[in-house]
Amino acid sequence: MKKKGIIIAVCAVAVVAGIGIGARLLRGEGAITAGAETDQIPVNTIRVTPQEIKNSVEFVGQIQPSQSVMVFPKTIATVQKVHVQVGDTVKKGDLLLTLDGSDLESQLKAAQAGYNLALASYEQTVGYGMNNTETQINSSYKSAKISYQEASSSYDKAKSAFKAAQAALDQFNAGSSISADQLVSTYEAKKAQLDKMLPDDPAYAGLLAELNAMKDSYSAAKSLTTAYQQAKSARDSADKMLEAADLQYEAAKEAYHNYQDEGQDATLTIAEAQLASAKASYDAAMKQAEHLNIYAPIDGIVTACSANELEPISTSSPAFIISNDNMMTVEFAVSDRFASAIQEGDLATLYVSGKELPATITEVSQTIDPKTALFVMKASVDNSDSSLKTGTAVTIRVDTQKAFDTLCVPVKCIRYENQQSYVYTVKDGIVSKVFVTTGITDDVNTQILTGLEDGQQVITTWHPNLKDGAQVNVVE
């Protein structure tokens, strides 16, 4: 009986103890307290601070020289000597081309002779009085008359040659869908485009075939337009010489008649007028002679040359194109979405041949190109080592969105609920779900426009039990 009573007492104690433990578990006391620490979610955080954020876009561009000058002949003549070739480096003032001056030489000699005659007549009039004045006036009158007749004959011949050249050109234009000038300019533009291409360019073969098909028509058109320009130049030159000879003749004739009518009173005035007229004609001829040599207007590299020795040259097409490649220009096009974000002076990065080069935006078009519906932009890049070549396709990276001194968080912090962005913040170990308004996003961070304040802790890690009000343990 005593043993049985002991067993019953032990059981009663166990039951009471069990009831006590269960009650504590229901209240969250006792053993659960030790487990509360293990229920805290380990998280990583960052403190939000103001910083800079940019979003960049890459565009495809093409290298062009920053300075390029077309050199046009100022007179029509046959090329005597080409002193440079494509690829040569030239300095400002270097001789590029010499034209045949045989046609102008006779005109220059005639003008010089007329000037020397007028000068001698003037000096004799001033130095020796009026002795033999009648003889001198008669001689000047006869000489001026002969010069006028020769100039008139030369003009008539030049005029006839011009009409013939014009008729031939008109006949060609009447039988062609486009004018000879248009055909020449189109062919030469396409030829210049082809010269910039590499043979493996997809468009190279097609453009070469197009040029070969145009070659015969181009040659005929080029010959006719050049002949027309030469004939026009010769006519205009002959017209100027005739005008000068006419002035001399009229002055001599007036002097002759005045002397006959009034004697020697007006002799000095007439001599001065003759001298001035002769000098004007001589200066005009000298100016034409100066155009026989063509010089480089800038330092640079000869990138195009259309002149060939012993062939005529026209004033309507450039004989040379000279480019200065110390600084190069990258030309690229952007849509209206990015155009307003790019400003002159913005920095950019150029990617070419495995290199990154700094560039600066120098020109922002305010007008859309109707052919492409894009805005053309230009950036300058240093090329002092001559590594960049004209026509090279490159990639240029430009910042299209920028913000400074703005709050940002890593992209991985942003979560979404019903198309709304939110982040988790933590304070005193308690999580808060905060809805935010986002702005610019780059490869790493996202700009926060509203919802956060400077210094707040934002959770950067993920956990399935992470939610508003959760307890967390900040690991770092």
C-alpha cells in the first residue's frame, strides 16, 4: 500500500509539471524564449546616401576629319604638273598643281607691252615737254588701233568656239535624262564614296558596278563640260582683253583728235589716262597668271585629287580635298528620345579597334534629318597619333540621363507589388515595407525620387520570410 501511494504521488507531480510547461509554451515563455533569437532573419543592408547616377546609350558613328577644304582652280587650263598625290602630308602654302600658261602668256605679253608703251609715252611727255608730241600721239593711236583689231579678232574666234561648245553640250543634255553637270557631279560623288570604302564592304561591289555602267556617259559629259568651261573662260578672257584694248584705243583716239582740235593743252592728261588704262590691263593679266599655280590653303593630308597631268581641269570641280586629321570628328545620329538629353560640351567615350578614347560633343543638331528622322550629332576626338582613319565605323557611348546628389539604391533592392516599386528598410531590428518612386537606372543602381531619406538602412538581400514587421538580424 505504501509503494502504491508513492507511484501515485510521482505521477501526480509529473502531470502538474506537464500542465505548467504547456501553459508556458502557450504564453511564449520558457523554452521559446531561447528560440526567439533563431527566428530573426539574417540580412545585409546599405545606408542610402546622395550620389551621382548616369544612364548611357551606345550609338554607331563614322570618323570624319574636323577640317576639310576643297581646293578649286580659279582658271580653266591644261594641267602641266601635279606635285602631290593622295595620302601626302602638306603644309599651308605648299605647291599642289601647276597649270599650262601658254594661252595666258601671250595675253600677258601684250598687256605688258601696252603698259610699257603707255609708261614710256607718259615719261617722255613729262620729261621732255611736248617735243615730237604729234608723232608720239599718232604712233600711240595706230598701235592702240592695231591692238584693238587683234583683240576684236581674238574675241570673235573665242565667241565662235564657245557657241560650238555650248551647242555640243546642249545636244548632249537634250538626249540625256540628266544634264551633263549633274551626271559629272553624281559620278564623282559616288567615286569619292567608293574610294572611302574597303573592298569587303557589302555595298562596294554594287557601287563599283554602278560606276562602271556610268563610265562612258561620264567621260563624254566630263569632256563636254570641260570643253564648255574652257571655251567660256577663253571667251571671257578675250572679252576682258577686248575691253582693255577698247579703252586704250578710245583713249588714244581721243588724244589724237584732241591734239588735232586743241593742240598740246590736253596731252599730259591724255598720257596719264593711257598709262592708267594700260596698267589696269596689265594687272588683270598678271592676276590670271597667278592662278596658274595652286597652293595648299591649310596644313593637312591630301584625301582626294581629281587632277591628271596633260588633261584639262575645270573650275566647277575641286582639284584637291585636304583634311587636317590632328582632330577628328565622329558623326552619329540619335532619335528624338535622346536628342534633348545631349548637350554641347558633354563627355563621351569612343570605342574603336579595342581602344577607349575620350571624346567631347561639339555639335548638336536642332533640326531633324527628313531622310532618316534622326538628329545628327558630332563629337571631337584627339588624333595626334594618326590612328583614326577617315570613314572608319566606330561606337560612341554618350550619357543620355544624368542626376547628381540624388538618393540611389542597388537595383536588386527594388521589389514590385501591383506594378508599384518598394524596398524593405530596417530600424531597431524591425522591417518596414516602403513604397518608392524610381528614376534613372544604370547597370548597378536605381535612383529613388520619393519614399526614402538620407541615411536610412535598406535591405539588400532576399529571404522568403521577409515582410513588413519581421524581425531581422543585420549581418552587415
